[in-house]
Amino acid sequence: SLFRCVPAAAMATRKATVQAVSQMARSTPACAVLARSSMTHAGFLRPRSTIAAPVGLGTALLNFGKNNPFLFQLIMCTAKTSVCDLLIQVYVEKKRQIDWKRNGVFMLFGSFYLGGFQYLVYSIWMPRIFPNAARWANLGFREKLRDRAGLVTLAKQVAFDNLVHNPFMYCPVFYCFKALMHEDDGSAAGDS
């Protein structure tokens, strides 16, 4: 894991720790993130920047996501929804045969609604409806707590999501997709 090298480094002095982390970063690719870190007074590593630069495949994924946010969300939501359904079928429901039709319906839901429509909701509509949210999101934690207007905007966003988006958009679409799973077997959409 990435933080295996932290305990030994945290025991040494600041200078020795920085040298040790630099040496580990050269020898262990997973620890390269730590090379961009600095020590706090408590001895814990803290990144100098908001996001430490990951290594290898992580860099490629982050760059792809940054350059193609819609496509990245589409791929991730489709894959995540499919994998989650497979995990539920195998480990929770303990099915001996995977229901591929059901998994396909979840993939469609993940792709079209979670990957496509929710991109529109959260990345296009919400910033237009709540234009001050981005400013508030970029503040530090303490500044956020002191920013009354930002907290009001946050409450409005949560209310919009829970009182408008979820009941009038998400749930109806989800139950329409759920009905597709039960189309051939004659059972009602709410039976399972």
C-alpha cells in the first residue's frame, strides 16, 4: 500500500524523514507521491498541493478524466454499476448462475442515467442554478464554516438533490429500468 513507508519515516527528524521519503520514492513507485510531501509539526505527512501527483496508470486515468470528464464519467458509472450488481449477485444473493440480463439492465442504467443524465444534472444544471457553490467548495474547512452564504447554498443544493432530483428524476427512471428486468418473467417490478 501507498502508506506502508510512512510509519518508519514519521519516527525520524524532519530532515531525515524528507531524505528517507525521497529515497523510498526512487526505489518504490507507490511511494513517489510521498516525495512531494512535507512534514507537519505533529510528524504526519501532508501534501504541499491539494492533489499529490499519482504515478503511472493513476496519472493516465486522472489526465483522461480531466481532459474527457463526460466520457470518463460514462465509462466509470457503467463499469461501477455492472461490477456492483455482479458482486451483489455472487456474494450477497449467492447465485450460482449470473443473471446477465439483469446485469445488462444495470449497465444501461449506469451508462444512460448515472453516467449521462447525472452529468447534466451535477455538472451543467447545478453550477448554473447555484453559481456560488464552486467558490465555496474551493475554500478551506474553517473558511467554509464561517461562510454563511456558502452554507445556505450548500443547504439549497442538498434540498434540490433530495426533494427534486431524487424523487422526480432518479427514482422514476430507476424503477423503469427495474421493470425491464422483470419484463419476461411475469413478476411485478416491485416483487423482488
